[in-house]
Amino acid sequence: MISKIKNRYYGPALILLSHISSIISHILVKYASSIFTVQQIMLIRFLIPTLLLSPLFMLKIFKLKIKKPVLIILRSITGLTAMYLFYKALTLSGPGKVNIIFQLCVVWSSIISMIFLKERPSRWILTAIATSFIGIFLILKPENIFSFEKADILSLTASLCLGIVIILIKKLREDHDSISIIYVFFLISTTILILPSIPEFILPNSVSSILTLTFIGFFSLLAQLFITVGFKYTSITIAGSLGLVSIPLMYIAGLILFSERIDLISITGTIIVTASLYIIIKKQ
């Protein structure tokens, strides 16, 4: 009986811990952006997990398996672009708003699957895709097509990039293990970020700033490891649904820590988007 309960809740618990770790990391990024550049934050974010994982591969505790190098490089560069745009948006706007837009990656991945993978979605998914954009429109409230804020454009582009990443990961998981995909992502991202970060590198001048950068990398790694293991013990539907918990939590963090404002129209849009994302995840 205890074993059955453990098997039932172990995977979802890890997925939930993964998203909580991501939220902590993102909030720390928002805080650190007042001290450090986005490039420096991202370098540390990828460098720390790379340094922690590299010995495990060198000692052959994990085995690096790469069968589709072009695809895994493309996944890494697209993922790095998504995170850079997301972090940049976090520096310019409230974390709740940026995050809800970023969650549109679920919608983009469905659209990409329809166009390029010839998948035939149900009417439920098509309706949810349409309503999700209605919800986003209520959140953004643009006066015209040229009146979007810079942070909104960055978040939308980041969500599109992450939607592409989701499709690439689905393809890579056919013949790659998750830890290899994650490690190569960290390694390539660190390599790309080193040179651009050097000219404007700011040395941490306090214990708190050092800890902030360290915890950004640490919680980012935890999030990846939790979700990697968690997916083995739960369904994609449950895992995807649990990911929606970041929407209210990021808004709460924004309201409490960064005085983010949200009105009734934005709340309505957020509810519509969240419900639409849940339907897409549920019906896929």
C-alpha cells in the first residue's frame, strides 16, 4: 500500500519541486538584474550546473550519448535564446506577466506540430489555441499592433523559441537520455556566453550578491534534475498540468516582492490563458 502511494505521488512531487525551483531561480534573476547584466547572470546560471555535472560524466557515473549532434546543438542554441529573452523581459516587467506570456510555449508547440509534423489536433485544442490568444490580448491590452511593450515582445519571442525547444526535445528523446540533453545544453550555453560576458563582467562585491548568483545556478540545476526524474514516474498530462502552478505563484511573488500591478481585465485574461493551456495539455 505504501509503495503504491509512493509510486503515485513521487513523480508529481518531483515535477512540483522542479517548478518551485524554477520560480525561485527566476525571482532571484529579477533581483540580481539590478546588480548584474543579463549575460553575466546567464553565464553563472549555466556555468554552475556544468561544473557540477562534468565530474559525474568524467567519472562515468553518467554516460554522454549523442546520436544527433546537429539536433542537440539546435536545441541548445534555441533554448539559450529562449532563456536570454525571458531573462531580459524579467528585467523590464513584472514576473507574473512575463511568465504567463512565456507559458504560451505550449500553444506554439501545438501550432508547430500541426504545421511541420502534420499532427491533427482535436477541436478542443484548436478552440483552446484561439482562446489563449484572446486571453493574452486581455493581458497585454495593446492600443494597436505597434503599441506592444518591449518586455511583451521579448516574452512572446521567448515563448516561441521554447515551443520549438519542446518539439526538438520530443525528437531527441527518441534516442537520447535526458541527462545527456541537459548536460550538452549547459555546456554549449556556457561556451557561447563566456566571451560576450567578459567585457562587461561585474565582480560580486558582497556575500549576498555571490549567494544570489550561486543560488540561481543551483536552483536551475535542481529544476532540471527534478523534472528529468519526475517525468519517469508520471504522465506528460499530469506533469504539464502541474507546470501551470507557476502562473499564480509568479504573480504572487511579483505582487509581494516587486509591487507588480494586476487589474481585473488582466486577471480575466490570465484565467482564460491558464484554462486554455490546461485543455491543450489534457487533450494532447
